[in-house]
Amino acid sequence: MSSADDQLYVNISSSLPSLSSSRRKPLSAQQRWAAKKQRAEKRRLPGEGLARTEAPPPVRSQPAPPPALTEVAPPKKKKREQEEAVKEAGRSSIKTSSLFKNNPDIPVIHRPAVSQVKEKIFSSDSFSDLDLHPHLVATLNKVLNITTLTSVQKQTIPALLSGRDAVVRSQTGSGKTLSYAVPLVQSLQSVRPKVTRSDGPLAVIIVPTRELALQTFQTFQKLLKPFTWIVPGVLMGGEKRKAEKARLRKGINILVSTPGRLVDHIKHTLNIVFSSVRWLILDEADRMLDLGFEKDLTVILNSLNLTGPTRQNVLLSATLTQGVTHMADVCLNDPISVQVSGSTCSDLSTVTLTSDPSGTNQSESFAVPEALKQFVVVVPSKIRLVCLAAFILDSCQFSQNNKLIVFVSSCEVVEFLHCLLTAVLSRPTANRKPQLSFLRLHGNMKQEERSEVFQQFSASTSGVLLCTDVAARGLDLPQVTWIVQYTPPTAAAEYVHRVGRTARIGGEGSSLLFLTPAESAFITELANHNISLSEMKLLDILSSLMMDDAYKGRGKYHTLEQEIQERATVLQTEFENFVHSNTQSVQTAKKALQSFLRAYTTYPAHLKHIFHIRSLHLGHTAKSFGLRDAPQGLSSASTGPRVKPQARNQTRTQNRSPVKSSLKLYIKLFLVLCA
């Protein structure tokens, strides 16, 4: 090869890429990311196409140096910062979709045209017009501040003073207690020689609940101030039996008791003697039958009938059911019937009674206080808890001197709401200087606690009492302005007894009934009993949250409704955060939810089309208990899918033992061969 050829070969080989240059070291992640960023910046430059044509091609053999660490941050760190920024943005804005979306539509409420029964509370007569002891009239005027007779008192007191047995039916809060207490005191103070403690019980008064027993006893204490020789006493569950026996040994002339405790003393106390009993009074007789005290009442009546002179019997009830009528036939002798709606006293045989023993006759009309304003609000299940809290804040926190009674279905729900509302709503803030007072009352509490709560709520001027139906009968709690039925009643009669805790003795009061959209047909059910309700809008109740900046969200809103929903969601979030703050709170909420579902299955058959367990959305219902999700196992336990008969039979066939099937087949073949 010539020297020229050698020179050409060297030039060509130098111009070709070498193997070593083609096998360059791979770029690091940092270098690749920097190169990618440089290419992206070049694309964003103006006149990109012109610059691309004029710029010389990059020399591949000389890669760009890696960028300095101070110029560009690593990609992983930036991704981490972006994720944290997204999380922080999520914390700063609360979404309202979970609370106000996917809810059932609220139906349009049509107020049925009903002629509601109104009973005139007061009459034109006064106690001074009756043939009563002057000291008794003075006690009524000065101690009890009562001068005018109510309509039921005007009809009942003269009939009882004449010695007749009576069945008294009147609306709650009409003064039925004094209608028998006044003639009883008048009769005993006129006995000569004077009554002494050693005479033992001269009057026995049976009431269904401990609170009513305590209240009745305190009423007699006031009436008997001028007649100190007549001694009242009370027997009720929860008290020490030994102390009660000591009081019985000393002597009690007017004995107030609950059925169970009196039966207990009849069986185990030797010094209780009924030989001198002249009066037997059964107060709230329908409620005693509802609570299952029929056997206890039979034991008491048998003990009274064994010994003693002919006594005067009085039976008081809000509804004259078949059970009450049967009781009247057993323990009353030729009674007269006192009904304020009829405005006359008549013989019991002429009174139309309800044919349904549960008091749920569709044609039966109930009387409510004339000054009572009745409202209903239709609330989806998810918003029930927030709606209740907003109503309590509006009534007790942003208004003064209001007392609320909130009725729920079970003791566990009372405990849960008391714990939750006390923790969340009673915290002091700028707009909440006087803290809200929440009290609870239910049947599982000790008697000392129940008595203390009863006295405390009676003496207070504002506050909220969370209770079961143990407080729905006979209790005279003064100055109660609102009755909230957070859980719907099981019957129209129960509704009337609940609302009867307000607007008593001619006073003013209001009631609010909570219903879900699926339960709105209960309004028509109440209208069948001549009970008319006015609708209160959900948004109007939630708008009270606008008065407290503690529930103000961080976003900007185009409408007032959006801001109200945001504030409601803030409050719901506070409830959920408290419930999920510890395991004990979660368990309390779950127990309350389970007890609510159990109580929901106890509605009577004629209301099952309104209150059915399968119409509840468990997830939405759980949210009303501060739970973010429905507890596992409730769906299958409470609202599991129904199994069709064919599928059930198929399942039984599949689960049948093959040995038993073969044995049956062999027996059939043997019988065929023998034949």
C-alpha cells in the first residue's frame, strides 16, 4: 500500500466513531434529569424553529457537565413537597359532598286539614267556691300559687267529695294530680278523732315511675303543711329497703309507691297492714299496663281486698283502652267517668272506649294543650345529629331562659348524646360565655342520680334534658319551652304524652318532631288522630350556625346556602373527630347505634310501613352517631337480604347429609319390594 493510501485510510478512520466512543459511560439520574430540563427550556424559547435551524448540532462526544447541586433540586424531593402541599390543601378546605350529597329528596309536606281537639284548661270557678277547709284553700293560694280550678278539677273534686268511684280522663298538664289530692286531704283532715301515724296507711297511691312517685309525694307534703298530724310517705325502687321498712314501722298515712316496690314489701315486710285503707288511687293507669305491671297490680288489689273497709277508688288515665276498662271493672264500684272533652260527668257504661288494647285506634282523637305550637322537620339521616345540635344552640345558647327536653329511644342513645354534646357544644368560646348544661335521665341510672337530675332540671332556668320515655308521663317540670322528639314515638298517644311536658296549666310551649324522608307518612298518621303539625325547614335550623364563627369554614362561597352547608360540615367533623379520638368513644357510639336499631324494630305492626328497619341506610344512620362508616356485622344482623323460599329449600337440600338421603332411598326401595 502506498503512502497516499495510508494517509487516506488514516483520515477516514479518524472521521469514523470509534468503538470506545460508542460505548460511553451511562449518564446518572441527575444528568439525565438536567438534560431533559434543558430540552424543555429550549422548546419554550420564542423562535424555536429558527433557532433550531441555525444552531449547530451538539457534539455527542463531549457530554454536558452535570449541573451543580445548588442550581437544581432532586426530583424525589420535589415530588415529596408536592404531595405535602396537596395534603395541606386538603386540610385547609373541608368538602361538604359527604354530608349534603347522595341524600334522599325531602318530600313536600302537605299539612292535612284536621279539626284538632281543644280542651279548655281553666274554669271560671275558684277553690274558695268549693266546700274545702280554709287552711287547705290558703295553702293552695299561698304555697302552690293556685286560685282557679281547671276544668278537670271542677268536675272531679265534687264527685270525689261525694264518695263516688271515678275514672278520670284528661289531657296531660291539666291538673289531674290535684283533682284527687285535694279531696283526699279534705277527707282525711275531717276524720275524728284525728288521724295518727299508728293508724297506718289510709290512702294508697300507685304511680308507674319513680320520678312521678317523688313528685306526687312532694305535692302532698305541701298540701299537708297545715295538717301536720297526717304523714305522707313514698316507696320506690332504688331506695334502701331497710330504711323504707323503718318508715313503715313509724307509720305512714298517705302511701305513694311504684307497683314493683309495693309488691316487694307486701311479700317481705310484715309490718305493712292495709286494714285501714280508705282510698286507692291508680294514676297513669294506661302507662302502668304498658310497662307490664298488670300482675303486680293484681297482687296489690288482692292484698287490699283481703282486709279493710269499703274504700273509694279512683283511676286516672290519658286514654281509655280495653286494659284500663278491664281494670276499672275489677277495682271500681259503680264509677262515674270524667272527661273534659265531654264537659260532663257520665256513667262509665255510656263512654265510648277504644277497641285497641294498645291505644292505637285510628279513629281516636287526642287533646293537646291549646297554647302548644307543634312543628315537624324532615331531615336526612346523615344530617340528623348536626340538625339537633344546631337547634339546641339556637334555642339555648343564642337565646336565653329556654329549657329543652329531648326524647330518644334507648338508654344507650341518651348516654352517647350526653357525652358527645357535652364535649363538643359546652366548650367555652368567644360567643359561648355561659356554657350549655346537659342533663340525662333514663331507667338504668341509680335512684340517687335520677332524683338529683329531676331536682336540678326543675330548679334551673335553662338547659337540655336528654331522656327516654321515663320522663314522658305525669312529670311537672316547670318552664319547659321546647319538646324535641329526636326519635319518633311508637304511637300517637305516646306523642301526646311527650308534648304534654310543656304548655302545662295554660302556659305556652312548642314541640319539634324529627322525621326522615322515609318516615314522613307519620304526619298523616298523626292527622288521623286530629293532630296537626307545621313544617320547619331544615335550612332554617342550620342557619343558626351563622351566629357562631367557631364553625366558619376557610373557603369563599357564592351563596348563603353553601356557607351554611360548610359550617354544618365543620360541626359534623368535630363530632366525628371526638368519636374517633379514642376506642371507648367509638364503642359508645356503636352501642348507641345498635340499641337504636333494636328499638327501631319494635314499632307496632300498623306502623311498619313507615318505620321499617330495611328502609334505613346504615351508612347514613351511622353518620348520625358520629361514625364515619357503618360497623361491620350490622348489615347482616339487622337488614340482611331476605332469602326466598325456593332458595331456602335449595340450601337445605344442599346441606342435607348424603348418608340420611341414601338411607331414606333404601327404605323406600325396601317398602316397594315388600309390597
